Amino acid sequence: MDMWWRLEMWWRVGLVLVMCWGLTSSETYERSAMLRAPVQKLDFGFVPSVVYETQAYYEPGPIGLLFHMVHAFLYVVQPNPFPKDLIVTVIQQNKGGIQLEDFKKPENVVLLLQAIYYEVGFIVLAVVGLLFVLLVPIVGLCFCVCRCCENCGGEMHQRHKKNADCQRGFYTATLIATSIFLTAGVAVAYTANQNITSQIKSTRRLISTNIRDLKSFANYTPAQIDYIAAQYTTAKNKVLSDLDHIGTLLGGRVHNQLEREVVPALDNALRMTGAMRVAKEALETVSTSLETLQEGTGKLQKSLQSERASLSNTLSDPACSNGDVTHTCNTIRGTLGQLALSANFHGLSDVGAQLANLDAVLQTDLSNIVQKGYSSFNDTPRLVTEQTKEIVAEVKGLLDKAGVEIIGFTKNIPVEPAVDNFTKFLTDSQKKIEAFYPQIDQIDFYRWIGCVVICCMVVLILAFNFLGLLCGSCGYDKNATPTTRGCLSNTGGNLLMASVGFSFIFSWLLMGVVVTTFVAGGNVEKLVCEPLANRQLFKIIDTPYMVHPEKKNFLPGMLFQNPNIDLTPGDMYRDCYENNGLYSALQLETNFNFNRFLNVTVYSQELDKIFNSVNVDLEGIVLLDQEGKDNLIDFANTGIGQINYQVYLSEVNKATTVVDLLSYANELEAQADRLPRGALENALKGHASSIRQIHKEQVVPMEQAMSSLSQSIRLLQTSSTDLPTKVNNVLNAIEAAEYLISNNASHVVKQETNKFIKNIMGYFIQYTDWVKHSLEMEVAQCKPIANIVDTLEIVACSFIVDSVNTFWFGLGGCCLFLILSIIICVKLAKFYRRMDTEDVYDDSMDIVVSGYHSDALYGISNPVMSSYPSYDTMRWYPRASAPPRQPDW
């Protein structure tokens, strides 16, 4: 019942999460068809996050070196890869139970052989261990019986050997080394035993932090969901802001699209007003300059005639008839014809009629008319605003309604009760777990005592070894014979033999413990812990149809009653390990359909219909009224183009006089300088001065007037060229722009409206994309679920299995070295224990007599032995035989 209640609670929480995800997809509204126009990026802030306490990571410290040694040993024993396919096949073929007759099937025989091949390392070592358990007691019993029969080294007699000291030293060193290894092994076993106890205590902290993380996971989820739902307001407010400025945004876009045709037409019309003013100024300049030139021409002609007549009279002076002077006077007289006008401006036509016509045209302010056209066109945003008031109001109403429905939908889901129930469940579970702590401590205490007792068995043997070595080495006397060894030396030998006895008693028991824990712990490490660490174990759990032959995936079948969903525990663990959201981990989008909710909220058909009904009428825009058009036509008919500009240019391009008066005056003055000084010379120079005066006062102003006339004529010629065509082009452009506004503006409005709608929807797309990302990555981050799996791995494998394996590893080494210890102790004890008999040698005879030094114990007098001093037995002779056995002895 508790399990089903928890599933129901998780289903409710998942329902709330999926509700938020509902904003991210719709079958009825094709988001993929929308062009993602560049829109302003919205800032939705950060989803309230939770920091989980559990650090599902274990660093064993110095004992980790021992763990690595054990793992290396297990790899040597079992180097085969994880048998995923074998395990899957065995499980799938034996779901209905294993019957005895099933072993006879060929496929099961093959599987059995594969399993044996995989376990061959464990099997071989287990068999060796079992043989050890069986043979050691038997060998020990036989050894004891043999020694009781004074065989197998049980005879209390020692023969002298030349290398006795070397043998004793070798055996001592070997026993010390063996004992050191035994000490190291028992220290490893005790360390592993103590590590289990200390790590079990730290397990409580892991359990507490995992439960607190689950509570935080549950408690923060409603706030995260509320935050996501509330951020709809951010997108809505941005949409409302754009709707409030729809004139600037939509109208501005329409204006920008149309201005490519409209503004150039208006600009051309406006330039025509400038051309009118320029033409008027030019005509006025032509009229003024022409009047000036005509008046100046008459005055200049009179002045030149008078000066020519005066100069002719001067040349008639009798002085001109003298010799050389005559030639000079004749030369001057020959140039008098050059003092005449070259240009005749009286024949040029007047431009008064054209000027009068242009003045009449300028009576109409065309510039003001064109500016009205600009203003009318620039009023497009206001027209859009006025004509979309009702649509904007409807959209705002729908947005407010959608926001209320989203908030209401989240509030209608009983999230708070589900969270409260889940929190209560976690609290009760924690109390139940904590209630087992005393029992766990008691069990661990008994386990610790048992392991300590096992270690004490080895310690007892080590105590006998070290005490035996200590007593034997300290009590050993080189000068003492085997039968006269001291009590301390004899005690050392007895302690070594006691070590042998306890070794036979305990070693097979220790090996039994080693074999049991080795087979169990080693297989758990290779088949559970190691594949769990490298996630190979999930491949078995994720295998389709593993749990039920008709259900592809058991997890979605258990949670959602839909086993066809591609959701596996491995996938869920990986998502939770990366601290993704529960929505992504459980793939909730495949189980819940929120199309109805979407149709009445963000992506509703009603909203789409309202936006599609946008229709802006721009026919009221007038670029150029009829008065302005008539004004342009009148400008083209002012007659400016009918002026004979070539005649004007022909006259203005001529010089004012036939000869340059300044040059003529200079030449006249030079001619006068060649004459003898006198009245004639002075008269000629006076005429030169008069000519300069005429040039200054009359010719120069006329030249200036001619320059102005030339510029104005050229300007008029340029501006009047094809003037009717230019005006007609301007009028055609205006009409084309007005036609575009009147007939094709609806297409432009529709096009820009679609862009505006896409821009509006872009905000909602940002929101839904953000919701999708938040649900997948930030809401209900399920790291605590992965932490539970990792915590189980740490507790079961790192705390317990690794320690158990280290325990049997150290204890197994002790068992192996106990065999060597037994052999060395038996050998070494012979050098420390007091013998009953020893070899005796005679200096004066070639025979060897062997006897007892302790004859008094048997009540027999031995005169032979009493005649030999004890030190004689230390002489070097060939090896003697054992003493003869006589019935009366």
C-alpha cells in the first residue's frame, strides 16, 4: 500500500511538471512554420534553485591502497569482462523457476559451462581452500600421533651437525619474516574489520542528508512551478507593450515599406519647387542684365565714337607730317576702326512673358502642398493605431484570460497536499530507519567481536612465535649440550611447539572463514559492485522484457502503465546524476496531452484569428492634391523652354568691343612715346587715358552684366531642358505612389502584420523554450534520486564489500604463512628444547658411546658415562649412531 501511495504522489507531482511543459508544444498550432524573426531577448530570471547536501563520493584514504590491492588480486583471479549477455540469458530462460530436468537441456548445459568458465578462478581457489580445510586437521592429527610415537621429530634426541648454528640462524630469520607477514596480515584484517564499524557510523550521516535532500526536492518544486507560471507575465507584459506601441511598430514597418516608393516621389515634387524659385531668380537676373547691357551698349557706342573722332582730329595735326612722325600717325590712324562695339544686345528677345508666367505659378505654395503630402504619409502609424484599437483590446483580453487560466491551472493541482504527504512519509521513514540504529550497532558489535576473535587466533599464534623466539634466543647457550640446555631456552622451544599446535587447531577454521567470505565477497565485487561502478549493471536492468516477457520496459509500465515508453532506469539515473529535472528523467512529455489547455491559452486559434483580421486602410493618405499637380503643369508651360538660348549665348560669348581697350590704350601710349616730345605726344597720351577711363567706367560693368547673363542663361537652359518630361515624370511617380497606397497597401499591411505577429509570438516562443529548458534542467532537479543509488553503492560496496574483501585478503595471507610457520617452528624448536639424549664421543677410542645424562631418572648407574667428562662430547667426530635400546633400560 505504501508503495502505491508513493507512486500516486509522484504521479501528481509529475502532472504539475508536465502542465508547465504543455506550454512548449501544440499539435494544432504549427510553431515550426513560424519564421523566427529577430526579437528582443526577454529576461525571465532564474528558477529558484536548491543546493543539495549529499556528496555521494567516497575517498577511502590510506586504506584505499589495501582496497586497490584486493581489486588487483580479484582481477587476477577473475579477469573476464562482466557477463551481461550470460546473466540476461539465464534470467530470461529461468523466469518460471529452475527445475532439475532443465539442467539436461543443451542450452542450459552451455550456459552452465559458460558460468563455470567465468567462475573458474573462484572455483579453483575455493577448491584449494576447501582442501586446506579438510587436509590441515587430518595432517595435524597425523603429525601429533606421529610425534607421540617419537617419530616426525618427536624423539627427544638431537644429533650434532657442523652447520647447526647456521641452520638455527636461518630458521630464526625465516620465522621472524614469517611472523612479520602474519602480523601484517592480521593487521590488514583488523583494519578492515575496524573500517566497517567506523563507516557504518558515517552511514547515518548519508541517510540523513539524503532524506533532507528529498525533502528539499519536494518542498522547492511547488515554488519552482509557481515561478515558471508567473514568468508568463514577463512575456505578456512585453506583448502588451508592443500592442500599446502598435502604431510605431506595425505602422512604422508599413511606413518603411511604402516610403521606398512614396518618399522619392515627394522628394522630386519638392525639388520642383526649388527649381521654380531658381528659374525665377535666373529669369530676373536675365531681365536685369539684359536691360543693363542694352543701356550700356548705347552709352559705350557714343563714347567710342566721340573718342574716335577726337583721336582722328589729333592725328590731323601738322606735326604728323614730319618725317618719322608720319609713319606713327598713319599706324595709329589705321587702328581707329577698332574702337567700335562687338556685341549687340538690342537684338535679344525679352523674357518678361516667361517671368510673368512663372510669377503666376509661384503664387501657389507648392512646397506647402508637398509638405502636407509628407505629413499625410507620415501619419501612417496614427492610422494603424486608430484602426487597430478594437483588435488590440481583444488581444489584451485574451492574454489576461490566458494568464489567469495558467495560474488557475497550477493552483487547482493539489501540489501542496502531495508535498506534505511526501514530507510526512520521509519523516516517518527516517524515524523507522533510526529505530534500527541500535539493532544495527548491536549486530555490528557482535560482528566486530567475532572478527576480533578470529584475529586473536592469529595473534595468539604470533604471541607464541615471538615469545618462543625471544625465550629461545635469550636462553640459548652455545656451550650447553642439547641435554643441558637451560630452562629459558627449553621454554622457548615449548612455546614454538605450542604455536604449531594452535596453528593446526586454528588454521583450518580461519581458512573456512576465508573461503566463505572470499567466494561471497569476491563475486559480489565482480558481479555487483564493479558493474555498478562502471554502470554496466544498468545494461542488464535496461534490457527489454527483462522483468516481464510482455512488458518491454518495466519502469514506465510500473509508473505510467505504458511499458512501450523508451524509459529505462539507466536513462533515469543518468539524467538525475547530471542533476536534470524529473520531467526530463521520467520523459513525462510522452504520457500527457495538453492540447486542449494550449488551445485556450498561449497558442489559441482565436488569437490567431484576431491577428489575421487586422486590416489597415491607407486610402485616406493624399500625397499631392490637384492644385499641386496643376501647379506643376503650369510650371512646365511657362515658356522657359521656348527661349532662344543659343542667341543669348552667342552674344554673351562675344567681347564688348572689337579690341581690348586697355591693350589699345597701352599700344597708343607706346606709339606716343616714340614721337618727339611736344603737344602731339601729350595729346596721344591724353587719348590713351580717356580710353582707359571708358574701359573702367563702361566696359567693366557691362562685362559683369554679361557674366551674370551668361550664368543665368546657362542655368535656365539646363533646368528647362525636357522640363515637361521632368514634370510628367514627377506626376507619374506621385500617381504611382498613390496607386500603391490605394491598391497594394493591403498586401504590405498583411505582410508587415504577419511579421508583427511573428514578433509577438516570438516572445511566447522564448517563454515556452525557457519553460522547456527549465523543466528539463532546473525544475525538480532529481540529483537526490541518483544520490540514493550512489549512496547504496558507497555503503554496500565501498564500506562493506571492500572491507570484507580486505578482511579475507589479510586473513588468507595469514593462513598461507601459518603453514610455513608450522614447518619453521618444528625445525627451530629442536634447537631450543632440552633433549633427553645426545651423541657422545671418546677421544681415546674409535668407538662412540651414546647414553643418557639423566640416568638417575631411571634408577640406573652408568659407569661408562661417568668416566667421561661432559665437555668431551663437544669434540668433532664422525656421526654417531643412536644409543642402543636394551630391554632392562
